[in-house]
Amino acid sequence: MSALAADPGTRETDRPPVLSPMLQRLAAERATGALMRDRGTLYLADGQVVHAESPATPGIDVLLTTGGTLRHEGWWDAVAQAGAGRRVGRYLVDSGHVPGGALELCHLGALYDAAFFALAPTGTPARFRYGVSHWIGPVRPVPVAAVQRETLRRRELLDRIWPDAACDTASLLRVAAPLADTPAPARQRAVLELADGVRTGSDIAQALGRSAFHVLVDLRRLAAAGLVEPVRAQQLPAALTPARITLPEVTADPDIALLRRLRDALEAL
């Protein structure tokens, strides 16, 4: 049974694609726990998404403290006082560290940001741990349908800006041009300044304390403008370029063709 009741007048082709069948099923079951996927984790309570985390995105603590909404001391005080009880969010508001509205906005931003990466296509099976809850505690639950719609909208937006998805995961390099002469808004210039050929979009987001998805939007716009490009293997410095693998030539072996194919494959890797 589908987790979402379809409109009787909705055609099958008009329904959004299912990003995670397991997530759909858990929503229908009103399950509580942690859905662990290759690039992140979604936390559910009664079938709704209450939090999300991904190594590709800054956590809610980074977003709160880097933006100046909360001092670092206030964050660690909340973790120490309410982390074990899984009510850090509630404590931040009740103690006056963060206004309730500001916490909700920041939490929703972190949730959608991490869910975008957690729901990325993967060949790794997902796992669900029933009964697990996050230490941030209840803030504002989000229906699975809303998380799915926003994830799809973000994918489509990125593809409209610039269709090369390599910008999302590869190290980024600024195209040789004086930064002072670069025709880009200040927000994008901050991203461009960190495109050093080593950092990825996620690294830049962590350094700036900004939404990783919004950094990807800036990077794709910069790529479309010809101001930044993903680092290809041939652009790597010599010290970082994989060494060429040489296999001994075999002249009398009947499997020489297989060995040569193996050599070519290893060189490609």
C-alpha cells in the first residue's frame, strides 16, 4: 500500500517518482526510528521526518553558530543539559538561547539540506533501526511527501542551471582570472574564493557554515558562467595523479589479450 493516498483524478504518470520505497513504507506504517542510507540518515517519528543528517552538509549546530544566531557556549550548554534526554531543541528555546521561530527555520533548512543528499540515488541497501530518536528532539515534523517534493524540486533546479553533476561531488577549481575582476555577486565570490582545486562543494559549505545545497546552486551558476570547473584526473598535480601500472609483457601466453585488458582497466582506474 502506498504511503501517500493519491488523488482519484491524478493520472499514474503525474505522480512524483518514489525516491525511497522503504521511506514510503515507513511513512505508511507511521514508524519511528532512523533510516540509514549511503549519504545520510532520516529520523522518523510516527511516519514523519523529524530530522536529517548527512556528512555532505553542515549540521544544525554549524548553521546556528556560524550565522550568529547562537553562541558556541550556548550550543554546548544545551547539549550538556538536554542531550541525554533528546530535547536539545526545546532547551535552546526555553533557556532563551534561540527564539522559537529562528530554531524552526534553521532546523527545516538543515533537514531539507541533509535529506537532499540522503535521498540521492545509490546502490547500497538502506537500513532502518526502529525506536531510534535524535538528540535534537521534536522541533517541527515534516511529511514524507513534502521532503520528497522538495528533493525533486532541488534536483530539477540544479539541472536547469547547469547539467554537469560533477560540480556536486568533485573538487572545484576557479578558472584562472583575478578574483577582483570576476563578475559575480558577493555570495558567489565567497564560494569562488574557496574553489582551490582541493575543496568539494560540501567542503566549501562547511567552511562557510552555509547550506550545502545553496552552495551547489552557486557552484553550478559559476560553472555555467565559466568561472569554475570540476577537477578532472588530468588536472591533478603530479603528486596526486595515480601512478601508471605496468604489467610484464607476455608473448607466449594464450591469455595475453586478457592480461592486456586487465592492464588497460587498471590504468583507467
